[in-house]
Amino acid sequence: MLTIPIYRWKRVNALQQVKAAILIALPELLIDSIVLIFFSTIFVNIEPAMDRIFGSWLLWAYSLILFSGFLPIKKQ
């Protein structure tokens, strides 16, 4: 998970960590929702039926980003 080192590097507190996770995931969620609408046009080498698998993969990845915002991080 790339977000946890970012939180440590920026030395964010718990509230800032949640906000950062949301701000990292939200723009990508909005962009990928448009990408999924035009899936067969954008990903011409992938079968159109794979859009469900691609969408579920994206949701899983974004849930990890959002979940990382609630993980307690040890101070170093």
C-alpha cells in the first residue's frame, strides 16, 4: 500500500490521514466511473465482458486506499 508511506512522510495526524485517503481516492473514482462507461472504446484489446472484473478490481483497490485512512500509524 503506497498510501501508508505517504502518511508517514507527510507526518499527518489521524484526521488528516482520513482526509488524505478520501482526497486520494475520490478523483480516481470519478475518472474511473467515466472510463467504465466507455470501457470498450478505451480498452480495445480487452473483451467488453471484462468490464465487470475491471470494475470490481478498481473498487477493491479504492477500498484499500480508504481503509488505509483509518489504520493507526505508529509514530517514528
